[in-house]
Amino acid sequence: MSLYLREHLTYDQARMEVLHEGKEGKDLYMKGICIQGGIKNANQRVYPINEIQKAVKTLNDQITSGYSVLGEVDHPDDLKINLDRVSHMITDMWMDGPNGYGKMKILPTPMGQLVKTMLESGVKLGVSSRGSGNVSEYGGGQVSDFEIITVDVVAQPSAPGAYPTAIYEHLLNTKGGNRAMGLAAEIRDDKKAQKYLREALTNIIKDLK
């Protein structure tokens, strides 16, 4: 079963550039790293470079064929694009070394105007890739069958590592986590079993770093 995968990069991690292009420099762009390859990230996942290459090529093929790849402000809890929160459009993606880079055009939407105002005021914004894939439970968090859906714009944390990470993401990367989540769905009507599972999950969560 493919998992919903989000990966955050700060302004500095993404090596973000803010560019003015187009007629009289009226078009505003963000350009930088959108997904890092070959290293274990803050979510304890490793994206092999070949997985990122395939995902970047697929997304760029969509862009060059005329498909509009839209991104949002902040990171929703699913893969759906919410038009009322769209702030930018990805115009290009490419590989440079182990990383997937992207270029995003800020749109004149309400959220796009918010992003533009912050960027032009000197606010440092990060990015969050949003996609799906499988995570090896016993392979050190290796990601396979990776697909990038979009890249969102997110707030710069006040300190490195300050982004919150959802408990379920930690759990799914914990030994036995996938089995525990599946069991939870199977015993939803068994109160005694739910109590036992709740105690077991509490112990797992206490051990999370």
C-alpha cells in the first residue's frame, strides 16, 4: 500500500532563490531543491537517487505536455490539490547531483499574493514535497515506487528541525508500525483488543525520538 509522504526543507536546505522574471520583472519565482536524494532525512526516510530521477522525469513530462502542476501554501493531510489554497505553479523540475530541483511561479491568487508579500518583505520560506510511495520497514526507511504530486510552500521554522512531524509518520517508520496500523483497522469493533493495542501503541510512541 502506498503511503502519503511529505518531506520538508527549510529555506537554507532548499538553497532557495527568489527571482523576478518576465516583462518588466513582474513574474516572481522560487527556485531550489525540492527533494533530497541518497541521505536519511528528518523523517528517517531515504530516497534513492534513481527513485527521485524517475519521479522528477514523470512530473516534468506532465509539465512539458501542458499539465498544470499546482502547489499550495502549507501542507494538507492528503494528496488533493485545494484550489482555494493554491499559491504557485511548478514550471520546471530537473536533477542536479542527487537532488530534485524545481522552479515555481508565484500566481496572483490570494495565497500567491500572500507568498509574494512575504518574499518581497524578506521572509524566508521553505518547501515541502508531497507525494506517495512505499517505505521499507526493514530496509532503513528506503522509499520505493515514489511519485511526486506537487511541492508546497511552507513557513521557515524558527530553528533547524523545528517542523512538527506527524505521529503516524514516525509510527509507520517504526519496526512493527505498519502491522500495528493494519491491526487497528481490523479490531475497531473489539473493545478489549482495542485496549490492548492502545497500550502497545503508547509504548511504541514513548520510544519515538
